[in-house]
Amino acid sequence: MNLKEEILKLKSELDLTIVAHYYQRDEVFELADITGDSLELAKRAKSCSSKFIVFCGVGFMGESVKVLSPNKRVIMPKVACCAMARMIDLEYFEKSLRQINEAGIKNEDIFPITYINSSVHIKAKVGQMGGTVCTSSNAYKIIKKALKSNKKIFFVPDRCLGQNFAKQMNLQSCVLGDKKDITKADIICFNGFCSVHQLFTLEDIEFYRNKYKDILIAVHPECDPIICDNADFVGSTSQLIKYIKDLDPNQKIAVGTEYNMVNRLRKNNTYILSSTKAECPTMNETTLENLYETIKSIKDDNINKEKEIFIDEDTVKWAKIALERMLEV
């Protein structure tokens, strides 16, 4: 019996649900009961009745599921850490606030928004300050609502997402450290980024436009603003999937997001917008062997505590408030 068959056999005997992000390896992704982007996974995992959630993704995603479903046991075959999420911790958050304060903006005049690609501790801090979480699919609505507070938006950790939505909404933005006048910005961005989405360049776009007449370029808003400005479509993971699947099968398209997802979208006329393999290293850490060992440990009642998500009550309380503010929108 191979590993896949072993996993399916064990799964049938246990009260568990396998959850996998779109960026996971194909062999892991195809065994999942629930697939989606980070927000969709958190919502659907919350509504399922299983005692155990086996979450294949990166750490902040498992944390979000635990926050929204504290009574479920969330186990990760590999507790991989998103590089972007690691770019900001509480120390950097507080240091950034002080920098904004020194420019003459008080904390009570700041509305913090954290991209879901952040640790549970950042989500909790944002919740305490009256702020909220957002994803790439709902950032427009979240920012639009936040503007009603007449406060400066402090957007963490992805500068590209903050800048791209500011441009889309005709707002002024700045990145902390870029020497622009913070007081003139509607959105103040922390200087974080996704290393995968930074791989796509104008040269890549020009290459495909020169090679194929009428090709479309579709990218994720984590890409640099100049890439988004030169694309035909900009959208979240789920929005990209819908856009591409709705195209005529003969329409050629080059896509600027993670390789594994792009590779399984369409068999023909779909290209990755990069000369290198745009594969998220941390998303690809989870292997079939990791998944098998994790499910076997549940069967044997011998779960590795380092792979289970534990969060203290106070952090859960405030992070949940920040997440639920987002879900209300």
C-alpha cells in the first residue's frame, strides 16, 4: 500500500479534516477535503464538525483557524513560516508606531490593518487598537470602511498590497523609511513584501507580450505596483482562479503568482510570468510523508506538540476580534 492509500485509509477511520492552501504541492493538495486561499480555509474549517483539523499551509493560517475555532485541535504536518509574516513582530510594530508618532500622528488617530499574512500576535495587537485584518480579496472593502474613521491607515506587513490598493482608490500612500511625508499619506505601509511575488518583472511582461500577440497578463496584488500597473488583471488567489477559468480555452495568459497553483489551473495556454520557478519555499515544505506521519500520530494518540497550534486566551480574544471585524465586512 502506498502513502496516498495509507493516508486515505487512516483518514476514513478518524474524525479529521485535511485542509490545504492552493500553493501546496500537488500530491498534498489532491488529498485535501477543503482547499482554498487563507480566508476561505479559515471560514470553512470553522464550519466543519471534525475534532481535528490537519492544516497544510504556513503557520499564520493554522493560527487563524485556531483563533476562529478554539475548541478544535489544529495540527500542522509542517509548521512552516511565511517569510512575509516573519518580517513584522511586536517589536517592529511598536517601533513603527513610534516612528509615526514622531511625525506628529497619535495612536488614537491611527487605524491599523494587518494583512492576514501576519502572526496571531500582530492580529491581536491590531484588534486591541480597534483595527482589523484583511485579505487580498477583501482589502478594498476593508480600507473603504476604515477611511470612514478619518484616521491614518497603518497597513502591515505588505507594502505592495497597501500601495496597490491606495492607487486603485486614488489615495496617497507611503512606505515607512522612504523619506516621504507621513502626514500627507492616507495609507502608511510597513516595508514588508512577498519574496515570491517580487520575482515578476517588467522584462517578464515584455517578453510574453512580444512573444504572443494578444496574450493577457494576470497578477496578484502582492506584486510590485509597477507590475500591477502593466497587467490586464490584478486579483487575489481566488479571483485569479475564477478569471482564468472563465477565459476562452484558446486565450493565452501569463500569470504572476505561485507556481503550483498556476501549474494546475489549465493544461494549455497558461504560463508562469517568470524566467525562474516562482515556487513558495515555505508552502512547499509540507510533504506527503509529513502528512502521513501527522495523521498516523493522531491514530496512535501520539501527536507531536510542536506541530499542534496552541494560543493563549488573551491573544485568541483580541485576534478573534480583529478577524471577526473583517468577517463582518
